[in-house]
Amino acid sequence: MSGETLAILGGTPAVTEPLPHFQWPSRGEQEAAAVLEILRKGELSYPRRTGAIAALEDAFGHLVGVPYAISCHSGSAAIHAGYFALDVARGSEVLVPAYTHLATALPMLHVGLEPVPCDIDPETGNLDPKDAATRVTSETVAIAYTHQYGHSCDIAALADLARQYALRLLADCSHAHGSTIDGRHLGAEADVGCFSLQAHKTVSGGEGGILVTRDARIVERAALLGHFREQREFTSAALAPFLGKGLGVMRLWPWDAAD
């Protein structure tokens, strides 16, 4: 009521009952059975894209509506792979929202790119396309944006900006599993969409991540960064000599996929 002291300032709390214990992610017999099935099969590592990993990638790509999905050990690794897969010159600039998890921007430093923070829309917490437009330079090659808390960015405005300056788009969809706009799943609109499967996310694998794309070259370059022994057949002649090689920095193991 008006005039009463707020609880944070020493007043009486409006809610005095203890909060109920809520466990996330929800898990039960179905999840336990899936893990046990993999353990009993002995499928603790795959030499090729098969088994639970292939099932996860195929299902996730189908959900988002893109032809390619590749599993990673975290959402941060998916973003790292995304920047690597864009194959742009070292020292190039990438526009990023000033308000986001550090993993949206930090991985680009590993591939020699420079983050350029942009203001956000105070109503949504998402990157402001109007401010982003003022920060484009001759060195800008891409826009990375976060669908904060699952709410869509202004995709149309970002797409217009990307077309105007020939920029690539990387969508951080760590909060946006299943989110749609105009009937289309978020992540499908970008050159690269990156999802987190960390324990606090809407879809959890305990840990893990997924990179999605419509571009075969992007998924092939992402695989080169992530896998020691290649999981896919390469369609790009330029990358074909590297089939069977990789840096192995983002692999997701099958027990993560099944959790």
C-alpha cells in the first residue's frame, strides 16, 4: 500500500511463504531410459555422423527448417564455429549488441575479428538496427545479434541493413528454442544460427550446442573447426582435401545429446 516501507528497505515482505523448489531441466524415466540405451549399446563415441548425434542434428535442423545442423559441446562453441565458418578476413569488424552474454562476442576474438558494440532497444533488450547502421564502416563484415529471452529481434530491419552493406548475419538463439516469427523459427533467417543446450536453457542437454545453416560450406567449415575425424562428406572442392582432418574444439558427445 502507498506509504509502506518496501521490504528491501526493511519493511514487511508481501510474500512470506518459502518459494517452491523447482528443478530444471525437467527429467524423468524417458530421459533416463535414453541415456541407459546408449550406455548399453556402448555408443560413447562415433567415428562418423551416426547414432544419437545424427538423430539430434537431423531433428533439430528439421525443427528450425534448415538443411544443416551440427552439434557442439556448448552454445559458445557453436558461436565460435559460426564466426570461423563465415570465413571473413582477420581484423574485420562485427556489430554486436552491447547487452548480451559475453559468449555472443568473445568467440570472435579467437578468429581475429573485432566486436563493435551497438546500442539496444530499451523496450526489448535487442540490438537496435538504427544504431547499428551508424556503426557500419568499410571494415564491417557481419552483424551478430541475440534474440534476447526468446523475443525476436527486428529481423526485417537487420536483413535490410545486411543487404545494403553486403553483411553476413549470425543469430545467437541461446534463448530462442522454438521461438517463431511469421511462422518461421528463429535462427533460420540468418547465415548462421547458434543454440545453447546448457542446463538453464529451454531445451537442455546438460551442456551442448547446435549450429544451424542453409549453407553447405558453412557447416563444412564448422565441422573442420570442431571435429578431429570428419563427420560429413564435403561438397566444396576447396575443402575436400581436408576431409578426415580438423581441430577438434567443439565436439558434442552422445551422452549429452541423449540427456
